[in-house]
Amino acid sequence: MKLKHKIPEQRLDPRSAVPGEILEQYPWHWDPMKKDHDDASYFMHNIKDFDWKALGDWAIRKCNEHLTPQKYWWYDEQNDAVMHANDNVNNMPIREQALLALKNNTHNEHNSQYFKIANEEFGEYYKPLKKMFPNLREDKMGISLFVQPPGHTIWSHTDTYSSFIRRTDQSKADYSVLRRYMVFVRDWDFGHFFHYGNHCFNQWQAGDLWDLKPGIYHGSANAGINPKITIHWSGEIR
Amino acid sequence: MLDNQYFKKYLADHGADLSKHLDVGKLCTLEIDPNTFEAFAEMHRDEAVVKSWHPRPFLSAMGNEQAINANWIGYNKHNTTESNWGLDPAHNKELIDMIGSHNFKTMGIDPARTLVRLLEYMPGHCLPLHSDGLEGFKKLYRDTQPTRLFVAVSDWDWGHVLQLHDNVISNWSSGDTYVIPPNVFHASANFGIAPKYTLTITGVRQ
């Protein structure tokens, strides 16, 4: 398979693609070789009083109803557009980071797929999940669960809350009040990868809760045989 | 959604059990210049072996069974493409020379009975869970007890990872070298934005 572009001779600098206000409000080391970092310190605790297994099993059954990952990333060369499935996200703050991954690079619609269950789609789970983070405003909160099949990645990025912006009809995000939390729904398995800054996760347990503080570069991959499932709460802090 | 029963059975039949810990430590750090290997890749791009996961007539039955199982659950040319150099004897010799005799001494590997391959994984591509068949080495040397080493060419970058059984190897420096024990299942991925360059060195310990 011949590449459609040259491999950059100079290192791509992901920092340059992150919105300025995130860099200002959440300074981070931006050095992959830094050893004395505290990137692992954002682990909060394991949430034990919730049936994660039931949620995970339910999510897989829900995906099996249609078998089609709703989300994937691609670059529309003809229209110079960054596409998240059918959504043109050129006006979203993720654009510049997405271009680094998609334009003249090899992340594409074939290797970035995931199933997404969000908000009201959670059915009877929605209410208890909403109440799990009382520090987030209920009217300014989004919950999404990702099922990442084997062979797919979520390219490294810093969160820009594009889905949240769309959902809450805001023209611009105020990153100073936004927060994202993530829980692993199933135990770690072969081939499951997640890096949060310079910390590469290993052997997580279902219910492990991480505070995904804005401004820290992270991504994930599944090179194993079982789906990887995570759930995320994004919203405004009260 | 995911009919992974065959792959699961394959893992169970081959004793892959995550509840058992495998101790993995760094063997050594080679003194190499990543730029020379990346330049080698660029210079010999048209001679690279470009492959993805699918059954091939020259693989062992084990290798093909793993490829079929991987294809069955969604691995294909879009997410497993690798460019590699070293199967061509001229490339192997050049790569051995680039590594240098002092590094072979550090590794305790006989450079005369070694197959070096330089691997390039572009972003979005991964090496699915597998154990090594060492077909390339066996074809060359017919030695049944070689050692397989993983060597990081470049300093670690975000999204570059290797998993050896229940160990995630990351945050490496250029030259960091790990033994991949026989029959141990492992996987790797590149979900960053820069290409991932590594060496696999398969050789006989001295």
C-alpha cells in the first residue's frame, strides 16, 4: 500500500494544533520523554457501587442490534473538510488536531471506528448515570459510552468538547468550567491501550474512574480480540 | 457484533491466561542513531516488504491460523499494514552493520546468525495480538531456538505501545531492548501521529 503523501521529515508538534485557551488555562509539559510527570495522578478511585458488567453487556447487546459503528474520522479531500462520521467539524475546535491525524497521515475511516451510546439512549441507565457526578450541572452534561472494536484507535488528542458544544448549542466552549470524567466499563484485556499524557495504562479494572483534566494529550487503541468499553461524562462544573 | 469465539479458543488452547503474571524487564539499551534507521527506511522505501494480516502460503499453520482469526474479527489492510526491511539479505547485512558489533555483544547475539527487520507502523495501524512463528529466521538458519528481541529505534512518542502478555511497554528511549519470550502473546499499536520505528532482532544467543 503506497502512501498518498510523504512522511514528514520534521516531527509534527501536536501542541501547535491545540486551541490557545486550553494551552493557557491548562499548562502541561508536552514532552513525551519527560519522566518526572504526574500524568498518572488523575486516577480518582474505583466506583464499586454500580453494576459495570451489566452496563457493558447491555451496551454490547445494543451495538449488536445494528452492527454499525456510528463514529469514525476521515478527511474529505475534495471539500477540505474534517469529518466525524457524517458531521463536518471544520467549525469545531478539534479541526487542527484532526488535520494532523487525518490529512497527510494515516488515521482514517477504516481504523478509527467506534460505537457510541449517548444520553437518552441509555434508557433506564440514564438517570443513575446522570446522578453519578453531582458536581456537574445536569442541564449542561453529556454522557457517552464508546465501544471500540479490535483494530481501531482513537488518535491522540486533547479534548475540545466538540460533541458537548454541539449538544448544548454553544458557539464556543468555556474550558475553564468544563470537565470530563472517564470510567473503564470492563477490566483491561489483551491489546487494550490508553495513554493519558506520558502515563500508559495497564490492567485497569471495571469501574476505574479518571479525571480527564483538559489540556492533557491522550488516545487509545484496541489491538486485542475483545471490544474495549469506556464511558465519559462531559459537562460544566457547578 | 464480534464473533471472537475462534480467537478466544485459539488463545485458550495456547495457554494465554492474563491472570498469570509474566515478568518482563529491559535487557539492555543499544547505542544506535535513530536517524540512520529512519533514513534507511526512506532510502529503501521502494524495496520495503509491505504486508498486512492475512493468510499467506509460506506462513506456518500457526501463523495462518492467527491471521485467519485476526481477519475474522476485523483486522485487515486498513489497520495492520506494516512496512519492513531485512528479509532481503542485502538489507539484513546493512541493518546488522548499522547496529554494530558492540551492540550485538551487549545483546549477546551472534550477528552471523541473525535476522534483523526494521518495522515501520504508520499511525492508525497495529500489530494484532499474536505469538511469533519466527518463519523468516527458520527459513534462513533452521535454528529452532532463536531469541526474539524488540528494539525501540526512536525515543518514545505518544500513542506508541507494545504489550507483552500482561505488561505494557512504553516510554522507551532509543535503543531500549526487550526479549519477547517464545509463545508469549503480544501486540502493538500506533495511535499517535508519528510513524513508529522498531527493530525485531531474531538471533542465536552466544
